[in-house]
Amino acid sequence: MDMLTTLAPLASLLALSPGGWAFMLVSIGFVLTLVVWCFKRVLSDDDDIEVPPASLGG
Amino acid sequence: MSEQKHEWGTKVGVILAVAGSAVGLGNFLRFPGQVWQNGGGAFMIPYFAALLLLGIPIGWAEWTMGRYGGRKGFHSAPAIMGVIGKGPIFRYAGIVGVLIPLAVFFYYNIIESWCLGYTWKYFTGAFTLGEAADVRAQVGASVQHFQAFTGAEADGSLFTGNLFDTTTGFWLVTLAVNIYLLYRGLSGGIEKLCNYAMPAMGIIAIVVLVRVLTLGTPDPTHPDYSVGTGLGYMWNPDFAALGNAKTWLAAAGQIFFSLSVGFGVIINYASYMKRKSDVVLSGLTATATNEYFEVAMGGMIAIPAAYVFLGPMITEVPQGTFGLGFQTLPVVFAQMPLGNLFGGLFFLMLFLAAITSSLSMLQPTLAFIQEALGCARKTAVSVVVGVTLVGNLFILNYSKDAVAQDTIDFWVGTFMIFVLAAFQVIAFGWVFGIERGWKEAHEGARIRIPGFYRFIIKYVSPVYLLTVFVFFCKDNLATEWTKMQSNPAGRMAMGLVLATAAGLVVLTALGARRWRAQGLDVDGARPPDDELPPARTPSQPAGRRS
């Protein structure tokens, strides 16, 4: 599942640049929007899976 | 096929179970390393391209194939792949879908026990690196602790001394928990755990994230060691990296491994869904949940936190997925106010991520044994426990420098995933047929897949996947083969994998014979029974409907 990686040498000592801010916020915004939209749709629908009797599932 | 019919309890349950399988250590530890190494924020361009062209479409295909196989009465990858791929070639290729989760469990369960061990040691105050010592001394102490704890210094060292001073005692606990939950079944074990563990992991991740983002500039003598520079270190874009093919390959690789497509779990989990259960929205939601933990949490915690306290010294600490987590971050927690609390929370979060993944790894084997031998769940659990005990004890014994573990990680946990995903996407798009697959995916779907994904699934995903695979082999295969052959532990690990694969081949042959004898459609020659017109009874003449 995980592949071992080697981290890169030191890149820079710069603070978060406008480009860095943009990429960080857009990336996080995209995944947050996607996950909220998906769960909103999932939870708004009737559950189409019948709940099995308690004796099942074991 | 088994003595009881197993199904998921709720729609959210199956989504959280698949997401729990996908969210693992790679989200919190591997992803930030990949971003940092491959162009910072610019890495997200190829990353999202791979998500849209590779991860999401292959995921949809796997969900659809799994549910279709379930309608035919099958729950294991070999049987389902045989149905989708219409014959023995894909059936035997499907063995990889059992081999991957089983063999990965051999070592993943051990790593899970590292997480539990670190959690315990932090919460009980047993983890100390000498707070007064300088950072370099703490780095040395952290590395030394990790090596002793994981048995990296010598083979067999984990079976000496106090069991709870090393991995061994915690391994016993994690194995017992895994077996117990597996024995409890889908809705009573896996689903119930994920229903609690996933939200708990989300809450802990937010607590740790808030702590990291409010660290400010803890050392006035180093004003440049701040959260801002930590985030800049990771996210500032380097657009030159986009011209490098390796960046695109790394992004595709990260998406691929992170989502667990081609791992053999989704196809098994989806086989327990009903015909009209949605797979399109469910697949997308599980993917989105994984991405949330990876980008919004993984991208913000480990490296920025490490940078705040270690600054440029971060490069001097042993790195890699496990190096960052188990050797670098303990030094960070040693510097941090309330470090034991946040260290404990962080490793608890990793433990929850790991256990929801490891549990999913045993279910495909369990389903396969039940199906192939026609045995009861209890018997199948006993067989699975026996096999995993052999695998776990092998990894625990050959612990020196983690050679055995790394060998299985590469050849099964990395290389084989490409192989299975390639077979799956070809079986779905070309043998089963994209039009039929499209129709099947939309049975009961809550959302429509955009039409252009027909073209993507049939052409773009296979080409993209095979291109990444060829470059991956070119870069790694020769080196990894030499590495494996040059070490006895590596050769034995490969032997263990091959012996396991041989056992699965025999079981598949036995299973196919048994399924045919039962009149099941082993080669996918006819539609599922629930699509056939209802059979007429003798008292019900043709043309008359009840």
C-alpha cells in the first residue's frame, strides 16, 4: 500500500508565497467541496440497502 | 455460497469501510513527502489529473465489477474476474486480488502494531528522547529507539526480552483485535469499526492540525522556523518540475496507491451490495473521503510540523514513509508543548488509519476460502489466522533492516497492484464491454457519470496506467530484483509470496470445479439470475402472469 520514499533535499527557506497559498487553498477547497457534496447527496437519499437482521453479518 | 448471506448494514457503512481501507499511513506520511519532492503546489496539477483519469474511473469499474460478481453469487476476486473476463485467464489473474491483501497484511499488521506501541508509550509517558538534550542528540535517540522497537538491529531480536518493550507484544494485541473483528463479520465487525474509527480519525486529525497551525515561531533564535515557512517549504510551487516526466509518474503513483484501486478489496466489498445499490456516488464518496484525509490533513500536518522545530535539519533525519513518521516526528513531539499528548493522538490517528486498512485485507481471503472450499466462516477464519500467523511471524523474525518487509512491499504491495489494476480495467472496458459496463454501473446510481468517461475508461485509463507501469518497471525492477536476490531474507520473503500464490492457484482450481458442479456461471456466459425472466411453474401456463 505504501511505497517507501526518499524526501528531497532542502528546497527553500521562503515563507508561503502567493502561488503556494493558491495551490494549497485550491487543493484543500476542491477536496473539501467534493467530500461535502458527496456526503450531502448520500445522506439526502433514502437508504437503499436493507438492514439485515441482527443475526446476519457475523 | 456460505452458510449465511453477508451484506452491508447501511450505505454509509460500505462507503466508510472502503474509505477506511484506502486511508492509511500513506495519506499522512507518503503524500506530503511526494508533494515536497515533486514541485510543491505544482505537484497538485498532475495529481488531480491522475485522480480524474486514473483513480476515479478505475475505482468505478472495480465497484461495478464487484457488485456484478455478487449478483452472480461470487465474492472473491478470482471468481468475479473469471465472470467479467469470461474465462480462466482472468480468473487466474484474479488470484492477485487475494494475494495482494493477504501478503500485504503479513507486514502491514506489524506496522500497525508500531502505531499502537507508540500510542501506548506516548500516553503512558514511557516515550522520552531526553527533552534537555539538543535536537541532534534527540534525533539519534529517536532512530535508536525505532530500530530497537522494530528489531531492525538483528534478526530474531523481537523474540527476546519483555514483549512490550518491542513490537511483539503490541503485534499480539493488534492481531487479536483484527481476528475478533473479522470473526464478527461485515456489518458487525468491519462496518461497525469504520463507523466509529473514521469519524474519530477525522476529529483527531483536526485537533492535531489545529495544534500544528498554531505553533507559530516557537524558537525565537530561529525566526524562520515558523508555520508559514513550513507550509511554504511544502507548498510553494516549482513549475519547472512539471516538465519532468517523473513528477507526473509520481503523481499517478500516489493516486494509485492511495486509493487502493487494484488492491482486491473494493471488488470484494462491492460484491456484498444489492443490484440496485448505488455504486457511482458511493465510489466517488469513498474516493473523496480518502482525498480529504490525504490533501487537507496529510498535506498540512507532518512536514510543516517537522519544519517548525527542525528547520533545514529535517533533511538530516532518516526519511521515507516510515522514517518521517516514526523517527522524525518523535523529535518534533519532544520539542512541542504537551508533546506526549499530541504524539499519542497522532499515533492513535495512524493506528486507526492502519486498522481500518488491515481489517479490509483479510476479508477478501476469507471470502475466497469460503467460496473455494465451501466451508463455514469459522473454518475459513481459522485458515486465514493460520496463514497470517505464518506471514507475521516470518516478518517479525526477519526484522533486520526490514529487508523481508520491504521485499513484499515492493513486489506485492506495489508491483502487483499495477498488474491487477491493468487486468481489471481491460476486463471491464474491453472484455465485459464498456457499453454493458456503463449500463451496469448506472443500475441504481444516484448520479450519472459524465459521458466522456466512456472514452476515458476504455482508452485513457488503460494507456495512462500501462505508461506509468512501464516507466515504473524501467526505474525500479532491475534494482529491486538485485536487492531481493542479494539478501537471504529477501529471497525467503519472495519464496513465501510464491508459496502463498501457489496455494491460491490450487484453491482457485478446486473452486472452479466446485462452482461448475453447483451450476454457477463461472465464465460469465449468461446474465445474472435476477435479470432472467421468472420461471413458469407447471400450473402456470405460458403467457399467463400471476
